[in-house]
Amino acid sequence: MNNAEQIKETIARIFPDVETVICYQQGFDGLHATPYFISIPEQVNKLIWNPLCAQNLTSYLPSIKKKVGIVVKGCDSRTIIQYLQEGLIDRAKVVIIGVPCTGVISVKKVLREIGHQPVVDVVFDDNGNIVVKTQKGEKRLAIADVCPDKCTTCQYPTPLVYDHLIGEPIASNKPKEDVYKDIREFDAKTLEEKRAYWEKEFERCIRCYACRNACPMCICQDSCIAETREPHWISQRLSLQEKFMFHMIHAAHLAGRCVECGECERVCPMDIPVAKLKKKINAEMKELFNYETGVNPDDKPPMYTFNVDEAKIKEHKL
Amino acid sequence: MRVGVFICHCGNNIAGTVDVARVAAEMRKLPGVVYATNYMYTCSEPGQEEIKQAIKKENLDRIVVAACSPRMHENTFRKTIEKAGLNRYFLEMANIREHISWIGEDKELNTAKAIDAVKMAVAKVMKNKPLYSSSFKVNKRVMVIGGGVAGMQAALDCADGGLDVVLVEKSPSIGGMMARLDKTFPTIDCSICILGPKMVDVAQHEKIKLHAYSEIDEIKGYVGNYQVKVRKKATYVDWTKCTGCGACMEKCPTRNAYDNFNFGVAPTRAINIPFPQAIPKKAKIDPAFCRQFTKGKCGVCAKICPTGAINYEMQDEIVTEDVGAIIVATGYGLFDLDKFPEYGAGRYPDVITGIQYERILNASGPTSGHILRPSDQTEPKTIVFVSCAGSRDKSLGVPYCSNFCCMYIAKQAILTKDHVPDSQSYVFYMDIRSPGKGYDEFTRRAQEDYGVKYIRGRVSRIYPKGKKMVVRGADTLLGTQVEVEADLVVLATAVVSAPGAAGMAEKLHISYDTFGFYVESHPKLRPVETNTSGVFLAGACQGPKDIPASVGQGSAAASKVQALFSKDMLESDPAIAQVNTNACVGCLKCVRTCPFQAIKEEELRNGKKVAKVIETVCAGCGVCTSTCPCGAIQLQHFTDNQLLAEVNAICQG
């Protein structure tokens, strides 16, 4: 991607209309990108733009009161649309720099490939590969092989909402039917199999709440039900039951809200497929209400309404 | 915490299938329970006295009563413990009658289930918090919806009691169904002669404000403070100028407009006054038939009107009325005859409905009270009445009895004989239902003095034969088929709920049954109340009813309103949603899901935006509490922790 220069130019232009711009810079090594807050145009030099810029920066938006600029990929833009649907941000206070994206990289997958060696340098070649140099040598990996799962079925590579678009829009070449393919496959398992699967996965959970903290749609912030005594839905015990309960609550609270950005899964230190639960509920929401999160700012989230009768839900009749 | 548990035998109702002594013994083992006993009738005076004594003697601070449904006696026991000095919300009831003893026969299983139920109540009561009601002002103005005889009676009784009344009537005149009747059973007195004075009273009463030809658009608010949007439909006649002279009606060139008042027995004019005694006696234009509207030119009425009242440009007008209580008296509708192909109603002009016949009998009706059949305007000599045309027929979706048809058929048969002395009436009936005062004597008079032939059996088919209608049916007493060649057939069509009854119920937040009739608070003991406080029922909107019953209910509803308005301040129910502003993150999902618009956004002093429950509007339904992601909004008396305590009691025990 050689969009970095264009992004820098655009950022320079939107100052001083905005007070801050949120973008990416290099982290502690070449394999890690980290969020970067620019408050004067000169800082823009440290900005980077490459497939390692995987974080969903929009998570910061609801808590920022001043006018901000933000760099978003297609998937990130869905969060902004969901925020707009739920009235969590003011559109007038956000300047969106949209960048069409061909897929990001899962750092976890790369680290697995290089055997968790310290990284010396990272370069990208022109053929869609990432070359990671370590002290033990160099590894060339196709980006498509180390992308997060969400990229394999991405429907919205071009941001759905933006003020400035960098480069040309890209259309998705992935079939729409495949979006919930993994969910359908999982659904085919028996109840016992599913239970065994989740017990095995959640057994590892250390209740660090990283999934919750990274989630852009977790709006309860310091009032999370996982930590309150009033109401006391779950205790602090580290039992499987309590872990289950926490993840179920998290998933239920995201019903018809999860924008499938995959941040929960990306940040999980225990590699638990937590996004799957939320995706399953989204598949149900699609089925019941024909609703897809974060695609149209004028949509009304179904869980934000109260109807006496729903077309696809059989209510008890007298 | 010192919990006292009282297990009621309810005679044999509970003790018959639940080992109450064992339940009490089990409760004594629970931590926190210091006293548990069982008693024959806990709701009786000595039963309540025992609770009071135990509270004093044992120093109890929480009470569990395991008995019937809280809908029966929760209030009783709340008052009991309040008298003994406890907050009324320190009472919890376990329903071991409707939920347990009445539905299971196995005493062992029932007892185990009862133990669980009472355990849950104990766990809940230990989490209960004292709650206090606040009070709010009452707007002592009442709205009556529907100007039939029930609504009029309610309006008059309220107004005579000194209340301001707003009466809203859908059609252009008050009077309802009764105004259309000829005579009334069992006294054969003229219907409009007894109703007319009441209508005039309504019109002249200085406390009654009448909105005729108006409908309810929206109802907001709560008991004591309702805001009702009334849509005054466009009449295209300025009623402040109209004198009701009728000149327009006489000159109107459109002579084929459907006559709602006469149920289509004869056509009327596009501009019309429904009947001579109409209140208000004002003209209105039916734009579906008026040439000015359908063809764009005519204007005859505008030319002829001596006061210049015609206004073709008139629009619906919306007025908002603030009232403290609402009496619903929206009446009934009649069964759709299209569902009766075998009776041919609607296809054969000489098969008519009871209410149409009523209009034919009526001196102010289209035939001026002469019985002439619709097809050829001749006097019918043989008349067949078919009762239960739709009623008591499960297959037609009307399993219930329509209540007053047997009586009006007898009346119409008697009147027929009076009008046409050489006529013969036949009545096909399933059963003669005449349980009112003087009613059975009346139906016997029809048979014995007026020679009406009653045939017990149902009609299978009605078909034309020359100028006659052949009515084929069964005579189950003789065990044969019978055929009667009639000049006119009158169907006693089933009474159904008023058109739009369900929509109205949803505006009022009251419940309705499968048939669209409104559901009273208790079928025996609270017949005119609804479960929405401040909304009362009168007349046939609650179920088919004759005139005396409707009038009685109208008066009853009025007395309920008087009792409600006897206080200047009302107490609010504290079992409503409450926001913990520390935990609220201001996502305002609750605002969007609240079915009562009872939550609004509020800005705290530190600038934080949070949800705020409008106490008096909140109905305590709990939708917001299940919506709130962080549990910041809790329904008092049913908090998450209280419910979790119950769940834990049953799951961990």
C-alpha cells in the first residue's frame, strides 16, 4: 500500500478543523502497529499505513468530546455507522478518512509461523507477501495466509462512510453466502459437541476482560455487569460456570450490535474464538429481523425498539 | 433479619393436596426464618390477627404468606403488616394454590413443589427493600368514549356528581344502538322516547362537553393525568352555523348514499342528519357520495343553506383534552353476514338482520314504521326469525351467546303481530334464553298471546322460490325437517366487538379477549375496572349486554370515577423502574424501548447524560430493565438481585 503519503496529506489538510487525528504508528517492533494520536500536523511523519494496521481505532470515538479525524478501513467504518444508529457519536464531530483495504495481518498467526522469535525487521514485497526477519533467518508469508478470519469473508473492503477517500474504492470478491458459513457448520454439531467445544475453549479464559475492553460496542465502560455487586449476576470466582456466564452476557449485550470487527478475538491472550458467539447471534438477527449491523446509518437496531408483534417471532396468543 | 412464614390451608383448597404442616416445618430450618406456622384461613380476621401478633411477639421484620395468587390477597396482607408497623413491601406471597395445589393431585410432589415456592419467597423477601409511594395531583375531569346508552349514563352520572365530562362519540349523533331501536323489551315502551330525554340532558348539561363525529387518536399519561388527542373529523358543515333545518338534505341531488344509521335499509342523501332526534342535530357530508367531492361540481347544499354553513374545504381538527380518568363505552358490532352464504343475507333483499328490521319497525325509519319488505315494498304475512345467526357457533368463531337476541326476537314477533294482525311469525331457536326480570313471561306472551310459532332447531338453508323465501331447518322436538315459505326472514346476527376495538384497547393499554371484548379486572368482583388504573368499562364493549345491564354498568363506572376523584392526591405505585445514575452510561436504549414513553434523558450537574424515569408514567413493566446492558435501571421490588435470589433458592437448594 502506498497510501501512506496520501493519508498524511489529507491529515495535514484537515487541521485545524479537527483537534486530534487518530491513526497508526509503528509499535515496539516492526511487526506491531499501535494507535497514534496526532494533535499538531508536524507529528504526521511517524504515521504508518500497512496491513499491520489492524486495530479498530473507532473504539475511541464515543469517549472523545472534541472534534477528531480518524483513519478507518472498511470494517472499521461499520462501527461508526453502528455508533450513529445508536446515537453514541455526533457525525458532525468526526472527520472520517476512509482507506480501502485488501486485508490485514493477524500478528498472532505470523508469530506462530516464526515460532515466536524476536522480530528484527519487517518488509512487504510487491506480490502480497510479508517478509519477517528474525535472528534465525527470514520468513516470507503470503498476507492472505496470515490474515484474520474476518478478512476471508470481508464484504466491505471500502469504507461505507467517509469524508475523504484515499485511493480508489475496491469491491468485495468474496461470496456473501460464506459470511456465516462457519456458523452454519458449527450449528450442525450436536448439543454435546458444542458444549464440549465451549467448555474446552472457556476453560482457558483468565477473565482479563481484554475482549470487553477492546470491544467498540461495549459501552458500559466502568459499569460493566461483570464487576458489579448490584446487580450481582456473576461472582468473581474463576469457575467455568462464571466464565461461561460472562461470555454469554457479553454476547447477549451485543445482539444486533456486534459489527464483527473481531477486536475481541484479536486481543484475547488465550486465543479463545470469542467472536464466534457474537457472530452466531448476528446470524440469528439477520434471520429474524433481516438486520445487518453497521451498514446503513438510518437503520434502527431491532433491540432498540419495542413492538407488540414481530413478524418472525411467534408470540403466545390467547 | 427475622422472617415469619405463614402457610394457609385455604380450607381444603391447599391443605387437600399439600402437606402444609411439613412445608412450615421445612421453612423453620431455613436461615433467617424464625417463625413458621400453618393456619386454616390466613386471610380471615383471626388469620391476619395471628400475623400481627407474631410480628410483635417474635419481632418479625419480613413476612411470607404462602396462600393464593397475590392478585387475590396481596393487598390484604400488605395492609395487615403495615398495621403491625412494617413497610408493606416487606411482604412476599408464594402462590401455592393456583400454581400448585389446584393443578397437581400427588400430595408428595405438591408438597415438594410448595416447599420450593415458599423457599423462593423467603429468599426474595430477605432482599426486599422498604418502598414508599409518592403522591400526585388528580385532574378531576373524566372522558367518556362512546355516546351510546352506557356512555351517556356514565357521562350524566359523573356530571350530576359535579365532574367535568368530555364525551367523545364516533358517529355524528349520540344515542348509539338504542337510538335505532323501535321498542324495548320487556315493556314495549318506545326506545327513543325514553332515550331522547337522556340525550337532551347530555346536550344541555353544562358539565358535559360533547365531541360528536370524533375519534381518539392518541392517549398519553396515567391515572389522574391523561392527555387524549381527539380527532374531530371533517363534517364539511360548520356546526356553529348549522341550525339543523334540513333544507340541504331535502335538496341534495345524491340520493343513493349509504345510510349508516339505518344500516342500509334505504339510501340517504350525501348530506344528511341521521335521525330527527339526533344530538347534535347537525348535518354532515359523506364525501364518498357527495358530487362536490366525487365529480368536483354541485354545490347545491352550499347554495341552499340559509346560514352559509357549508365548507367543502374543512379539514380534520385535533384537540387535546386533559382528563384524569377514562370510561370506555364503545359498544358492539354485528357479525359479518358474508360469512353466511347459506342464509343468503346480502344477496337476497328479503333476508335482513334484526337491527335492520328494527329500523323498518321504527316510525322514524325509512318505511315510517310500516312493515314493508325491502324487495317489493309489500306487507309480509309470514315472517321467519332465525336466532343464533352466528352466535354459539364455534366454527364461525363465535362460541358465546349474544345475550339479548332471544328477547328482541320475541319483541319483534310481538310487534309484527301488532302491525300486521293477519301475519304469522315463526322463530327458529336453539334455546330460549330469558333469565332477566320479567323476561321469561315476555317470551311466553309472544308464544301464548301472540301465536308466534317457536320451532326448536337450526336453519340449514334459505333460498328464494318465486316471491317467497324458503327457510329449511330442523324441528328437533318433532325430529323432522321443516320448510317455511316466508315473505321476510330476519336473522338475529351475533354480537361481536366493535370495529377497531383492538386498536382502541392498545391505545388505552387495556387487555381484550380473543373476540375483541375488553377484559375487566375481575369477572365477578371488579366488573367495570380494567387492569389499567383510571380506565373503566361500561356497556357492551366488555361483552354482549342488554340495555338495563349497560345502563347499570354506566352508573357503576361513574361511581368508580367518583370514588377515584374523591381524593385530591393519588398515591403512586413505588414498584417502578429506577435508574442508578452512577451505573447508567447514558446509552438511552431504555428510552427507545419503553412502551409508555416513561423515560427521558437527563443531564446531571457534572454534565453526564443519564436516563430518568418519569415516576407517574412508568407502569413497571420491566422492558427497560431487560434492555439496560449494565443493569443500571432496576424495577423496584423486582430487582435483578431479588430475582436472582429466587433463582438461587430453587437451583442451589
